[in-house]
Amino acid sequence: MSESPNIADHSQRRKRLIQKIGGATLLVSNLVNIRYLTGFTGSNAFLLLNESQTIFLTDGRYVEQVASECPDLETRIRPVDSTMLELIAEALKDSGSEQCLIEADSMTRRLWRDLSKEIGNRIQLQDSSHIVEQLRAIKDEYELKLIRRSVEINEDSILATLNSYEPSWSELEFSWHLEREIRSRGGTGFSFDAIVAAGPSSAFPHYRPSAALIAEQKILLVDWGTAFEGYASDLTRVASFEDAPKKIQEIHKIVSDAKQAAIEAVRDGVELREVDSAARELIAGAGYGDYFNHGLGHGFGLEIHETPFLSPVHSGNLSAGMVITIEPGIYLPGIGGVRLEDDVLVTEDGCERLNQMPDDFLIL
């Protein structure tokens, strides 16, 4: 399955953005946001837009790529004897705007300084934050189609890897085989560096796989994701050779119950902290509150971590159309850890679990 850029969807996203910023002009510099708004997958571009015009700015390496990926856009190509700074400044001056919003979270201070100098007093640059990211939080049908396929590849790939597992494999070798299975199914690789942690190493929430042999341990925690046509998935499960240690079995049941409690709390309009609390309070009530040391989940899509973020410190509400992870965990130093993670679509009356894999221990 391969998806061509959906020009109509990208156009609708730009229209929603223009409505959101009103009569302002916005210079988009974040390449992920540019991909979301245009379909462009290159490494050098800016997008200038307002109510009256949308201008795509890039260099000569991408002439053919722009024509293929976003043929509906007015495009300006940087001449080889000029700089991108000069191209941006020229487009800004031509726009007739007196003020321009910039993405303060992605534009470097140096570029802001140099651009301000280039355009002089004619145009004021004003900071803005997460305007496009807020739009990206609500997935459209085109995005959901890609995310669903990413999740499907992700689940199929872990099952195939477990079926081919050899006792000689290290954590690193397991990771390599898992990525190969993802690529063989049309994914472009991992959506993030996979966590493959055997035995006590599973107590490290963000662990890097090593040359440690899996067969020398009792359990294996795997946190992995597929990148498919730019869109991510993100799941976590625990595998065991035979019966997992009793303490691991105990916390596995608690984490599974906590995940289910959080999923049942998900709905349109619910506060982020309320969903986090549904899992956190259950874990704390079982006596393991100090061992759940991260947020409950996060949005994902073109990036593996996107707004919203579910934790005790993040405010806001879920909205229908958001895609989030629910991933409580308990980590016991020197013993091991359990994290169970699902991918969930928020709906008006609850949520849809996008993955099919049960919480049960996977078999090595």
C-alpha cells in the first residue's frame, strides 16, 4: 500500500490554518508542519501564507519534487547565487504585510535576527507557538487511514519476529529483525528507536538495546513503532519465555487494569489530567505510585510525540479526532518493569482502540 499526496486534504488544512490566524500572515518554518500543510517531504522549505496568498519557498534541488508532491502551490525557487534568507525576505516584502507571525518553537534565534535585519522596519516579526500543531492534533480521514495501516504493520511485525526468535539473539538482534519485518511490510522503518529490554533492564523506561542475550533473562519488554508514509504507531508489550516471575505477573495485572481504567475515561472533552489520574490512582492504590514515573500518554501522527500530552502537569482537554497512546507502567529497580501501551482514537462518546493485540504476556 502506498499513498500519493492528498492535495485536497492539504488544501483543506491550509484553509483551516488561515481561518485560525485570521487576517495575519504566518511564516511556517517547521518542516513537519510544512509536510502537514503541503505534502512536501524535502529538507529545506518555508511556507508563507495569509488570506490572499500561499507561497512555497525552497531551493533548486526540489524543483521536481515540489511539482510532484504539491503541484497546486505557488512556488519560488532560490537561485544558486542567492540565499534562502533573501528569498524569504523578498516574499515577505511582496506580501504587503506589516506584521508576520513566526513559529517561535522552530525558528532559530539566528534566523529571526538575520531576517529582522533583512526586512528592516517595514515588517514586524511576532512570536507564535503551536498554531499548526493544534490543528495537527485532530486527525483527518486521510491521516487516520495511514495511522491504521501503521498500527497494523506494527502488530504483524512483532508477531513475526517472535515467531522467528532464536535463543542466540541479543536485544540488538531482536531490534534488527523487528525492523526488517516492518520494512518487509511496507513500513519505512521504526518511528522511533525501539526499546528492547530484557530482564532487569526493563525497569529503565527509556532503554537502548544492547548486546545482552535475551535468553539469559525471564522477560522482554518491547516498545516499538512503525513509520508508514510519514505516520507513526507506538505500542508496548511484555514477552516471557514461560511463566514470568511472580512479582512481574503481579505488576503486569495492575498495569493492565490501569490501562483499561484510563481507556474507559477517554472521551471528547475530558480533561487530560482526569485520564492520567484514572490510571495513576489505581497504581498508587496498589502501592506502586512511586514506580510509575512518567506521563500516561501522548498524541502521535507525523511525529511520535505530539500534542496532547496526558500527565499530572499538562492542562487541556481531549477532542474527538485525536490519536493518543495510553501507556501506564511500573518499574522495579533490579527486578524489571512492565509497560503496556495501546493506540487510541478519541471519539465523541468514548474511544476506539486501534490495535488488536491483547495485554497478555507474549510468548518467546
